Amino acid sequence: MSKGREGPAAGGAAAVLLRYLREQNRPYSAQDVFGNLQREHGLGKAAVVKALEQLAQQGRIREKVYGKQKVYFADQEQLPAASDAELRGLDGEIAALSAQLQALQQGCRQMEAELRELSGSMTTPEMAWEVEELRKDCAGYADKLERIKSATNHVTPEEKEKVCSEQRLYCKEWRKRKRMATELLDAILEGYPKSKKQFFEEVGIETDEDHNVTLPTAV
């Protein structure tokens, strides 16, 4: 960049930067100051860095180093002290802004809750489709119920009890015969020289477990 585009002279740049830091009263890096003032004042980055370093050396601003970065801010002791009236005014502004912030946060929370509720709700087309599907299901159930009511082959309580009684009897006999067979086989296996599996294979015995059969629960 040519010297003609470096913006104001060093003294002018320092004055601009000093006024800016005092008005903003917050820390800035040289890059931040350059980016904020470049368009308005036409300051070059080299001029900004040089002016900030000079102001810091002169004690007109403060400089803090964080790692490889330097931060500059106004010297608080050189700023005019606020009067009691100004402090009360600032306290009032802070209280008003705090109340405004709380109101905005509350509004945001309410809108977020409404958004979550709406996001989890079905759209009108989805609801119409769901209603139509439910109507079809109801019609199917009503038709099935009507066929059941009109059937002539209903099981009477007496017939049901007879079937359940027979089922309990058969389960009892199943358990009894299985226990007898198990005891008999165990007695034979006591004198058998081979394994139980080999004995079953040679004799041709098939167990309930071989066919994944379990004794049903009596009703």
C-alpha cells in the first residue's frame, strides 16, 4: 500500500484511536480497531498498529498481552468520573434493560415451547389421512363383529369346559408318562457303557427337546 493511502498522519490516527477507545470503553485488538475504523477514517493497518503502540507507550491507553495477541483499552483512571446523578441514571437504565431482557427471554422460551409443540403435531393433511385410516379400521372391525354375532357355531360354556378338562387330563398323562420313561431310561443307562446320546441314537429314541416341544400350560 502506498503512503498516500495510509490515511491520516500518525498524530491524527492516534487521536482517532484514543477517542474511539474512550467512547467504546471496551478492549479491542489492533485487527478489531482496523476493521471497525478502516472504512470511516481510511486508516491503514500499519498505521493503526503503530498508533496503538505509541498510545500504550505514552500511558494514554492500556495494553494487555494474551499469548501472541495484544489487546488495547482505555485507561479507566483517565476517564472522567461519573456524578451521582449519572450513576443513578445508569442504574436506572441497567434495571430497565434487565427487565426488558427478562421479558424477551420469557417470550423466546414461550415461542420455543410453541414451536416444539407444533413441530410434534400432525399437519392437516396428515390428520385427514389418519382419520380416514381409522374410519377404515372401524368399518373392518364392525364387519368382523357382525360376522361373529351372526355365526351359528359359537362354543357354549359347557363345550369349552369339556375341552379344557380334556386338555388338563392329557397334560397330566403327558407329564406322568414322561417321568416314567425318564426313570426307566436312567435305570438302563446306569449299566450302559456309552453316553446317553449314543444310546438314544442306537435305540431310536426322540425326545420332546429334539423337536422343540414343550408341555403346554393347563387351562
